[in-house]
Amino acid sequence: MATLTIRLDDQLEKQLSKLAKEKNRTKSELVRDILRRYTTAELFSVARKRLQPYAEKAGYLTDEEFFRDFS
């Protein structure tokens, strides 16, 4: 497992500490989960942008139309 060191301003560190305490998790666990969710959403967004022209060419103009046929 790799180690990443970041600097947080005081307010963000307090918010992170409070949230970790409320969730009964370590700050590291919480940050890993947040980063995992963020990177997954960003990778989905990148894939969506790449595939959108092909979907439009196939006649899918909205997410609802696409998911109706492929979910």
C-alpha cells in the first residue's frame, strides 16, 4: 500500500476529524473511501464523454433512453 501525504487547512482537518469520529472510522479510512468514490465518479464521467458521440449516433440522446435499453 502506498502512502500519500497531504496538507489540510485547519477547517478541513476539523471537519474530517469530526466526520471520522461520527462515523467511528479513522481519518485514513474515511479519506480512502472519499477518494475511491471520487475517482470512480470521475472515471465514469470520462468514459461517458468518450462514449456519448457513439450513443448519440445510435439514437440515444438521454441517459434514460440508454439505461432503458441496457439495464
